[in-house]
Amino acid sequence: MKKDEIEEVLRETFKPDILSIVDYSEEHSGHAGNPEGSGGTHFRIRLYTPLFKGKSLLEQHRLVYNCLQEFFQTGLHALHLETGFLEEK
């Protein structure tokens, strides 16, 4: 399952304090990014890690997108990201 694979990669890469992943692909069933209505194309990811301290929001998002590049090549279409580090909260 793609969600589990994404979670494993993010945990290994970022050692997050907080990580939650929600597959919301069903909301985009029939759209260009999910024409067959299958899961694993659209995810909401909440990721808080000390590794993001001192990095801009754009840098944080680039790190996540770069980390998940292989998934974009195999059907992942879109991410909705909430990123940061715990000292911000």
C-alpha cells in the first residue's frame, strides 16, 4: 500500500516528532490525477521534525517532495503539506 510505503520513507528520512498521512484520493476520483478512482494518488501529510528548524517553508516542502520523487513516478499526483518543527507550535 502506497500510504505505508510513504510513511516508512518519511520516518526513515526525517525522524519526525509528528507524522500523519491521510489518503484523500477518493475526493479526486475521475479527475486528471486519479482518472480510475484508485487510491494512492492524493495525500495530506503533517510532518514535524527538528530537521526543519531554520529552513523556510519552501525548503521544507522541497525536501519532502524530493524525498517522495519515486512515488510521483509511480502514480502519486498531489500532496497537501503541513510542515514545521515542534518549537513553532
